[in-house]
Amino acid sequence: MLLLFQLGIAAAQTNGRITYKAFFAKSEATEELKAQNRMRYQERLDEEMMAKLLTYNLDFNQNESLFYLSKSLISEHENQETKKYVTGLFYGYDKIYTNRKKDELIEQLYYGFGTILKLRKASMIQWKLTNETKVISGYKCFKATYTYLQKWRGKEFPWEVVAWYTPDISLPYGPIRYSGLPGLILELSEDNRGFVVDKIEFSKEQVTVEKPSKGEVLTEEEMYKRHKKAKEQLSN
């Protein structure tokens, strides 16, 4: 009977939706900045407030997941340039699809010059597991780390990634492009971007995950050239 109950729980955890809230992993609105430049200090406070008003969904089934912005409560009365910056910083205009079975990672990215599809392998994330733990939303979580290399204009920019996952929910998924841990990621920081779980919903029904298909497939170098050309055209 216990075995059947456990199998039932495992089956129920293969479909559903995880809701995350965004936040800045480290506040840049410091007292030091306040003393140096009050205007910049207020700008940093506004950015941190806006980030907390962004909500994301992670829809998943047994093999796939899709991460995307589901709600923005940032007022239209706020500074629109700041709103655009914060939303873009937290991937609010993008959709990120993962298929662990097929080892697919598809990022649907929106730029001024158009929509592109960035194709990679989901297994590219090589985690370093640790024994460090903390409790998030009542779940015991373990810490895992990774260094993501953002490539742009022939240079590499290392971003420190810290994930807190719980083996109590045996899903290999998480925010943005990060997956493959032995449990669901409840909190993740990438550089200074942070996402923390707000709600966990399991479904008895099969969840259909939308695989992004709209956009032009471009390499990172092609993306840079297209972006540069678009900027030059705007300046003419």
C-alpha cells in the first residue's frame, strides 16, 4: 500500500506549473551609494521594486518545461525606460524551453531587430553539488553551483549561478535555462538576477508545453552582427 501511495505521488508530480517571483540577489541600493549619489540610489531602489512585481511560470510535463513571464504588475506610470530595462534584465520578453529527454534547450529571444531562436543542449549545465542546505517554503533544499559563460563580441563574461533544489520534488527543472539537478530548483540566482518559488501546482492531467518555433535561428556571433547593424540603421 505504501509503495502504491509513493508511486501515486511520483506520478502526480510529472505535470503542473511552478510560479516564481523575481528579485535582485544583491541590493545595489546601499547606504554608501545613498551618500554618494541620492538620485542613482533611488533609481536602484526603483529597479528592485519593479523586479519584485514580475511573476514567472514554469509549465512542465514528464519530459519538457517552458519558462516565461506570466504577469507584470509594474505600473504604466513608472519610468518606462527603467521598466523596459528591468523586464529585459529578468528575461521578461523571452521564453525558454527545455526537453531533457531530447537534450534540447531552446531560447526564444526578442531583440530590436527581430525574434531569434538560440538552440543548445540542455545537458550543457554541469552542476557542482554541495552539502549546504536551507529550508525554502517548507522544503529542505541543497545548494548547487555553476559558472555560466555569456559570450558576446568574442568575449566571455562569467556569471555565477547558485541553485537551491529539493530532492523532495523529483523534477529536474528550474528557472531560465537551468535544469538537470536531482530535484526541483526552488531558488536560483544568476549573476544578480534572482528567482524564488511562490507557488507549486501539480496536475493530474497531461500538461501541454508549447515548444517555441517562431524566430530565426542565429549563432551568438550572428546575433551580435545583426544587433550592430540594427543600431547603425537607427542612428542614420
